[in-house]
Amino acid sequence: VVTAGHISITDNVVVAGRSAITSDIREPGVYGGYPLEPQKESLRTIASLPHLKTIRKQLNRVLKHLNLEKE
């Protein structure tokens, strides 16, 4: 885990490996990722990363079909 300087972390906090703490953690819980987020959300983010290329292509097709192409 990487931390920035002068960070305050409350009690009862668990941070997953390969995470980065860049601001204070005021609520107890389990966190992970970069940017740091609750572990449940972090796992969803990590699971979706391999699919981003496909998702972007599909979104572009939908936008084009709706004549809402990005500017």
C-alpha cells in the first residue's frame, strides 16, 4: 500500500494490497484500489477492466446509432 504524506486514518480500517491512500480515511471499513474506494466497489472496478475496450466500442456504436456521436 502506498500512502501520501500527512494522512489521517481512523481505527478499524483494512486496506487491500496494491492500493493507494491519497486522502484521509474517516470511516472504518475495508478499502482497496487506486483511487481508494470501498473494497466491494474496488473489486467491481478491477473485474471490469478487461472489458473496457469492448464496452467503449459498443458505446460508440450506440451513440452513432442515436446520432449522438461524441464531439
